[in-house]
Amino acid sequence: MTATALARPVARGPSGRRRALRRLAPLGPALVLLVLFLAGPILWSLYVAFTNETLTGTNSVSPSFVGPANFVRMFGDADFVNSFTLTFVFVIGSAVVGQNTLGLMIALLQRGRSRATRSVVNGVVIAAWVMPEVVAALCWFSFLAEEGTLNTLTGIGQEWLYTAPMVAVILANVWRGTAFSMLVYSAALSEVPAELVEAAAVDGAGTWQRLWHITLPLIRRSIMANLMLITLQTLASFGLIYTLTGGGPGNASQTTPLYMYDKALRYGEIAYGSAMALVMLVIGALFSLVYLRLIKVED
């Protein structure tokens, strides 16, 4: 048999195609669900965003195509710009700085500790993570309210949810979401070869030098993956902020998901809300592409 014949792809008959279809058949239900509950809503939102559809009134029955009018309105809307800015602050403060850094610190501090100590710390941190958003928000409300625990202990007597609402929601989200980062980094640190760290210590490297030049470079893929996941989670955060401050006072803590909810469901401007949802979807996709690109560069 010649090399040309060997290189030529073997024609697959009807039996081969049937075998391939049988192998793909188990994926059928998953593909149907993805189309119905992911692609379907996205395509519907894409269509609605270019109309003037509302929840009630004439436009709810026979909406008209308005082109990019909703997007033009959005970027000229001072309230949307404010909500977008607050969303950026919330994501950076809560996810990139807060959860990511605190989760890494807790994971590092647990290295070499006894099993009992790790179990207690993990249990306390994870308890906040598994708590429903509404319950976590009520806990922080009772802690930060004018007659709450913080003012009782310090005697300050300040209404923190009115004077510093963004700080309050950032702290609450960090408290609730740090467990995820801690678990990711604990798993990553367990894969760091102990002999490398010990060799660096023998060579005279200090704690920070070992962390910066050995530990962090070895877990950089986990860092990027964790940042991508917690960024996307925080970007869509709604229940915690809505329960804790309701976006107030005024719009001082009204992130884009809350503003989108107000416009789409409270005031019935479903087309305007869909346009904002698409913008948030694009932003989330861009964050994902950046993180994935960084992971690829590291590879």
C-alpha cells in the first residue's frame, strides 16, 4: 500500500455515521437545554433591545423596531453611567482585591497548620459562603444598622448603610464570597512542591521572596481562573445589594443589575433593560477573554 493511500482518509459508510450519532446522542438533552435556557434568552434579548417593547401598554402587544435608540439613550443616561461606575468599583473592591486577596491569605496561613485548625477555619469561612444571599444581607444589616452590633460595640452611633453604602456592600460580599477563592488556592497550594520551597529557604530566601518567586508563579493559572470566575459572579450580583441597601440611599449603591431591574421590571421598560443586559453580557465576555488570554500567554 502506497503512502498516498495511507494518507487518504477512509470513507465512513452509513454504519460509521450511525455509530457517531449514537455517541453524540447522550449530549442531545444537554444541547436542547442550552438552546432553550441560554441561547434562546440571549437571542430574545438581542431582538427586544432593538425595539420599544414594554411590559404594559400598546408597545407590549405590537412593539416597533427602533434600531440602536436604546443604546444611544443608555450611554447618555447619567443614572446608567453612575450604575456602571459603581459596578466597576464593586467588582474591583469585592472580587479582584477583596475575595481574591483574602482567600489567598487564608489559604497561605493554613499551610502547615494542624488538621483541627484547618477544619475550624474552613468551616467558619465556608458557612458564610453557603448562606443564602438574603440571609447574609440581613446579618450585615443587623451588624451595620444604627442600633446594630458594630455601633453597640464601638459606641459610634452612625448609620453605616447610609453614610458608606458601597463600603458596606463590598465588605458583605467579600465576607460571603471569600470561601470560593480560599478553596481554589488551597487546592493550588497543595500542588506546590515542598522541596522547592525548602530549597529556597536553605538558600536564604525570606518568606516574601519564596512567596513572590516560587509560590505565586507556580499557581498563576489558578489565580487567573479564580479571578475570571469571581469577577463574573460579582458582576451579576443582585440579591445581596438589593436586600442590604436596595441601591440606596438614592442611587448611591445602585449597581447596573439593580438599575436594570428597576427599568425593566418596576417601570416596564423591558427593551431598555434588555439593552443593558446585552451590554453586561458583552462586558462579562470581555473579562473572560482577557483572563483566558492571560492564561494562554502563561502557557
